[in-house]
Amino acid sequence: MTGDTLERLAKKGHDFLVCNNLHLPINDDSVDLVLTNSVPIDVVVLGEPGVQSSEIRRILASGGEWVHDGNVRHIKS
């Protein structure tokens, strides 16, 4: 959202996770912000599932936001 590269964000202390899309290894209701860019959502592409919106909603904390391709896609109430 700031236009920084992943390298700059990592140097600023941000964490990144590369993992299975079907079950994110993150506790329920524990993330304030999820950013996804140019990734398929809830579909199978090249034989692999895209990001599951149910998993993103599960890990978001109350008031947490999911921003996809620069647009707020979901705010957890």
C-alpha cells in the first residue's frame, strides 16, 4: 500500500508468509491487515487452488481489513 518493495518492508520489520493456500498456519482472529495482489481467489489455476477467502476471513481480527489489488475487499465486524 505504501509502494515499498518487499525488501524494504522486511527491513522495516514486516513479516511475510509463504504457505499452503487451503489452511493458513495463522491463529483465528489474529491479523489486522491482509494484502493480496494479482492472485486468484477461490478458484483453481494450473491445478492449484488460489487464496481461499474463507481462510482470510478466519484469520482477520475484529475490524481487520483484507485489501485485494488495492481495494478493500472485506472488513471483519
